[in-house]
Amino acid sequence: MSYPTETTIPVGDDRLIVALDVPNALAGLALAERLGNAVSFYKIGLGMLTSGGLALANELKMEHGKRIFLDMKLFDIGATVEHAVRGLAQFDIDFLTVHGDPHVVRAAMQGAAGSDMKILAVTILTSLDRADLDDCLIQAGDIPELVTTRAARALEAGADGVIASPKEAALIRALPEATGKLIVTPGVRPVGADSGDQKRIATPHQAITDGADHIVVGRPIWQASDPRAAVRDILASLP
């Protein structure tokens, strides 16, 4: 199979974060090597933590010069969150997620103090809809309203940015608290792609247009017959 030449793919556009939601670190490294300099930013999630995820993060960062988003969605008492974040900061991670509860955010910010790691607060998972929130006994209300309220509280608590679906990106960007803050959107699917387990989705172009700084895309890239071509098409679609 022939791949596009390096000059046909924008280099260094870190608005695209590729989610390495693959079985293990070896598969993640193989995909990163296949994508080459077409991708500069990778997400490593909880599912890979026990399969070499931290080692992969370190290798991609130190040996390949990639930016790393560690998606751990930490949630615990403040002292435990602060300790965990302080330890993870030693890996020179770029982004780390925690749950958006203000006490969690404040503890994470204390743990990240003195490092360049950005703390991103999770609002409501993009795989959840109102029925799911009812099952979890989450207070009544429209999801966009709940998301923007949680985002505002997390940003007031000091978060560097938030994780939210692209459906709420514009609402969050309009918040006074969001000035100068990051918005990172999973639940992004190219036109025609299967939505998978995501329920609140938008295209890459729409997510950026609505105020997202970074979009996270996984399966539409690593399940593609030509992952580099999939990256090329996504980057070409961005405004």
C-alpha cells in the first residue's frame, strides 16, 4: 500500500488528537509509527493503563516528540487526587483529565503546580444521554444546561479547560469563565463514520467552528484501511 507523501499532509496541526484506544502499547506504537509526522498529539486512555500505557506515553513524548493527552478521568478524595496528579506530572504529560467536580479540580491543580501539564475537567461523558443520567440519579435538566453549569464551576475552580461533546462547545465557549481556557471535544466523527458508542457527536469541521481547540478522533482513524489517508481527510476538513 502506498501512503501519501509527507508534503501532502499538514504537519504539526495539533488540533487533531488521535485516541490510541487499541489493545496494548505495542499496537499503539505501531499505529503512531505508521502515522508518522501526520499526527503530533495522541490520547492514551484508562483502557491501556494496564497494557503499557504510561510507558507508551513516555516513549512517544521523549523519543518521538509527540504531545500526550492522558485521559484518566481521575475522581477521588482531594488528597488522593493531588498525590496521583503530582506523580503523573513527572511524565511530562501535556493534558490530564479529572472529573469536573470542583473539589477534584482544585486538588488536581495543586498536584500539577510547578509543571506544564494542563488539567482538563470532564463535564458529562459524550457516551451518555438523558436516560443514562436518569439511571445515575443525576439531577433533572437538559444535558447542554448541565454541561455548561459543570464547565463553569470547574473553570471557576481553576481547571485549564474542559472536556465536552461538540454539541456543547459553542455554549461553553460563550461562558465568561471560558476566556483563555481550552475546550477539547471527543465524540467527533467524520461525515459518514459510524457513531459507535458516542451519542452526542459532530463532524470535525463543526466542532472546531463551534469553539473547540482540539478534537479527539479514534476509531475512524485506527479502524480505517489507510489511517494516514483518514488523518489527511480530517485535517483537510478543518476550518
